[in-house]
Amino acid sequence: MQTATIPGYTYGTDEAATSPLTMQDLERLKAVVGLTEDDRQSLLEAADILADQADDMVTEYRRRLGELPFMRPYSGHPDGTPDPQYSAASKPRFDRFIIDACTRPLDQDWLNYQQEIGLRHTRAKKNATDHADSLDHIPMRYLLAFTAVVIATARDYLAAKGAPPERVDRMHAAFTKSVMLHVTVWTRPYVDAANW
Ligand code: HEM
């Protein structure tokens, strides 16, 4: 996947937001989610297996969201009709996230881009990258609740290349921790520092 050719993907650049979190905040969160060096290894294995499936995973995620009429105005037009341009423009970045979540070092660039993704789900920055007219804020409750679908769905994809079940379990556990870590950091723009 060529990151340079993904419009709006500003990972590691000055255009991404600056995270209000410190590396110590990140270390503590990693400890709480239980992400270990073994998990990092399992995530690298997962990246190989998911590399050519990420786009299908995102298609499935979106299909699940599309089944719920009240969710459609957040990714389509405000009246719930589809916005193929917005979907197509934002999809490569979501695809890239699947692999980034398995491979990116957890450093300052990582922190900054997670802040950026969080902002892009809120009225601070949603729609801006792709000039969409969709509803401008995804309620935090839906961001959190949808994490269950993102995590549960991943298992079949991790198993799709014939890895033994115990290896699939390890990769799935590591992927679960990684997604929880990401989404937790994405909630930072939703609340003030004291409550977060
Ligand atoms: C755990 C749950 C979720 C994950 C893992 C996730 C992941 C992502 C990622 C990686 C991006 C691309 C960010 C970027 O690099 O620009 C994105 C953007 C987006 N997501 Fe989510 N998302 C989640 C929940 C939701 C929900 C519940 C909705 C509701 C419809 C949603 C709608 C969108 C939309 C519309 C965008 C484009 C935002 C923009 O205008 O820049 N997401 N999401």
C-alpha cells in the first residue's frame, strides 16, 4: 500500500494534529490494555495475513453500519442516502488503518495521528478532508460500540489463510488490544482532559 498516494493520509507529517498526550500517558495505557512484546510480534504476523484483506474488512464494516438506517447519515448524506464519493475517498485511509494498527511503532507520530483520527470523527474535523456534507459528528457511544464489530469480525480474516487456531487466537487477542488502544486514544478529543 503506497501511503504517499492516499489523499488526506497525513501520518507522520506536520499536517496531522498534535496529540495532547505524553509518551508516559501512552506507556500507561499500553500497560492497562496489556499490550506486550509478544503481542507486537503477533500483530506483525497478523499484518501479513490481513494485508490483502483489509479492503474487504472495511467493506464488511461499512455493510454492517449501512444495515442500520440511523447510522447512514454519518457516512452518507444527512438524509441517509449514500455518498459514494465520500465513501471512496475515506476508504483507503480506513484500509491503511488496519495495517497501521498492526505495524506502526507506538511513538509521537502514532500519538499525533490517533489524535487526528479522533478529531476526524468529531465536529472539529469530520468531513473536512473529503469535503463531504455528511453529519458532522459521530457520537462517542457509536464509536465505542462499533469497536465490538471491528474486533469480532477480524477473527475470520485472521483465520482465512489457514493459520492454526492457537495462532489465530494469539493474533486475535493482540488485534483486540491494539484496536482498543487506538479507539481509546480517539476518544480524547471528545472529552476534557480531567474527565479523560
Ligand atoms: C471502532 C470503530 C471505528 C473504527 C476502527 C473506525 C476507523 C476509522 C478510520 C481509520 C478512519 C480514517 C481516518 C483517517 O485516516 O482519515 C475513519 C474515518 C471515518 N469513520 Fe470511522 N471508525 C470507527 C467508527 C465509526 C463509526 C461508528 C462511524 C459511523 C458511521 C464511522 C464513520 C467514519 C467516517 C464517516 C469517516 C470519515 C471521517 C472524515 O470525514 O474524515 N466510524 N474511521
